[in-house]
Amino acid sequence: MKVDVLTCLALAVVSHVVTVSGGRSSGRRKHKEVFLGENSKFKFGGRIDYKLKRQDSTKSLLIKSEQLLRIEEHDFAMRPGFGGAAIPVGIDVQVESIDSISEVNMDFTMTLYLRHYWKDERLSFPSRNNQSRTFDSRLVKKIWVPDVFFVHSKRSFIHDTTMENIMLRVYPDGNILYSVRVTVTALCSMDFSSFPLDTQNCSLELESYAYNENDLMLYWKNGNDSLRTDEIVLSQFFIEHFHASSGLAFYSSTGWYNRLFINFILRRHIFFFMLQTYFPTMLMVVLSWVSFWIDRRAVPARVSLGITTVLTMSTIITGVSSSMPQVSYVKAVDIYLWTSFLFVFLSVIEYAAVNYCTTLEEMRKMKRGKIPPTFNASQAMAFDGCFHDNDIELTPFSRMAPTLTSDPLTTATLTPDIRPAEGTRLRRQRSVRENVDLLVSNSYMIDSYSRLAFPLSYLLFNTIYWSLYS
């Protein structure tokens, strides 16, 4: 009997010890669960179960971020503060490069970093150390971002190598930085009146597409310092100045919109066009003057030289025109090229006048019997197209005596119908005729005058041209 009682007491003690130890273990497990639950609630807003910590963090990172930012609780199709005041969106730009500038298409291509700054309290989250969180393009598609676009753009794209070049940085208080790397080709209305001694003013314009000034207010984040540029080197242009500005744009159907401008002034390098256009043109004009020192009887030499310079000038003009837009006004380079072409053309006309005067003089000598009997006219004409001074006697014409004199006898023989006024008119006509006869009888004088007149005229033209356009 005593043994049974002792056995029962021993079993009771053992069961009590087991119960007490089990209770303590259960209490510790329960306390651990409460601790993890409070910790996860404090850190993740109570929406992530502690069992997720046992899973792979790389698989649940996006879910954690979405729950941390409470994306599912809000309608991000609406702008922040919908129905209230316009949301301010700050912009700053860093220009990476200007890839190309096309005069034919009147556009430019620019690569830049476009950064947006705004505040969306719906994305605020608790944080002990007040550190921001950075995301890529996968989260950008699920929240509201400003719909900024480039006005007058022809083509644009966001770089996607190796991933889309998009960054989203969210701060605990809801401030957001959204940055994209984009290349855009935009229109630039160029004025070529002074081309190639011109300066172009181009601008890239940014504007919200859907939200007018009552819903979204675009502004430069740091004023004039909002526009930064890297060191940009262009082949044909020198960038004189970059500056930012802002304004308003009105659309009759939708109202007023804030618009930001990225303005830059381009000055063209002239040295390229001096080598390719101006120097060859000057050389062709000077080459056309060589014919003034060639004997006027050398018809093939002077004609071939004149035609060669004319064709070369035509080629230069065609090459310059093909690389320029078809504008309806005259450019500075057109004035220079066509004036130079006129000088070359006049040098050919000058020899035509010389040849004509020489031939006319020799024909007069033939009619007056000044040609020797042994002269073969057909052979001379077949050789170079004109008669030769070596084969004929070229004696200058004697000056013609005026018919009106002051001799009383001669005056008495005049008819009463002739008045002094008519005598003056006849004397003036004969003076012009004498000059023409003198020029015909001395055709070599045309070349002598041209050797001086052409260079001086072209030098005067260059002085006026470069003083006006440079």
C-alpha cells in the first residue's frame, strides 16, 4: 500500500515538472512570436508576416517594397493632392552631349539626364535612420510620375542598355527624385541669311502633356543652376552659351501650360568653309584673270581657260546648294559665290569683246586694201579664228577732223537751217564714235584696262562683304 502511494506521488511530481517545463517553453515560444510580430510591425507596417523572413529575400523584395510604400492602398492614376492646388514639379537637366546638328533637316539631337522632383505623401514610409530607397523602372510603372514631354520633338527614346536608364528614389517624407537618360531629336528654326557666318539660337522645350497650370506647375529646381553641361565639342559649331528660361504656352482647347526652355547659342566655325568654299572660289576668279595676259590671238587657250573656270564655279555652287535646305531667301554664301561667278563670266565676255574688236579691225583693213597680196585669209581664220597682225599691216586710224570749225569762211558756207545746238549734238556723237573707233583700232587696250579693273573691283567687293558679315 505504501509502495502504491509512493509511486503515485513520484508520477505526480514528474508530470508537474514536465508541465512546468512545457509551460515555460511554450511561454518562451509565445514571447518570441510576439517579439517578432511587433518588430515586423514596427519595421514593415504590420503587413509582412514574419514567416517571409524564412524565404529568399531576392524573391520577395518587390513585394516588400510595394507593401512598404502602400501602393495597393492608393489610386496612383490620380496626381498627388488631386482637387487641391497644383503640384509643384522641379526640373533639372544635365546635358551629356549634342550628337548632331543638321542644317538640311533644321534639327538637332541631344542626349541628357532629365530629373524630376516632387512630393507624394502616399509613398511616405517609416524609417529609423531617415534613409531613402532607390528603385528601378519596374516600380515606376506602378506609381504616378509627371508626364513631361519634349515640344517640337521629332524622335526621342529612353536608353535601355543594359537595362532601362531610369532611377526612382523615394525619401521617408514622400519626396521623390525621378531621373531618366533620354536622347531627343528636336526642331530648331534656323536663319541662314548670314550662312556660313551665322549664329543659331536653338532651344529644347519641356512641358506637361495632360496637366495644365491648375494641376501641375513646372519650374527649374535651382534656377539658372538647374542646367548643367559636360564639356561639349562640336565639329562645325562653338557653343557660346547655355541658359534656362521658362514661360507659358496657351492651347485654345485645354488652357495654359507651364513650359521650360533649354536655350543654347551656336556659332559656326568659319575655317571649314574657308577651305571648302571661299578659297577655291577666290582661286578660280584669279585664274580667270590669267587670260588677260595671254595673247589675244591665242583663241583656244583663252576660250578653254574661260570655260574651265566657269564650269568649276558651277560645280562649287552646286555642291554648296546640295548641303543646304531649300530656303526662299538669299544666303551670304550665295552672294559671294554668284558674285564670283559673275567675275569669271565677265572675263569670258571680255575676251569675246577683244576678239570681236580685233576681227572687226582686220576686216576694215581688208576693205581699205591694207592686206598684202600674199596674205592667205582662209588659212589664218582656220588656224585660230582671227587674222594675224604679223600678216597684215595694222596702222591706226587717223583722227577724224571735226566738220564744225570756227573759220568764218566755213561758217558762211553753212546753211541757215543748221543751228549751234545741232552742231553741239553732232560733235558729241562723233566724240563717242571716235572713242569706239579708237577702241576697235586698239583692241589690246581692253586687256590692259581689265588687268587693273578686275582685281580692284574684286578687292572692293571682298572688303565690303567681309565687313558686313563678319
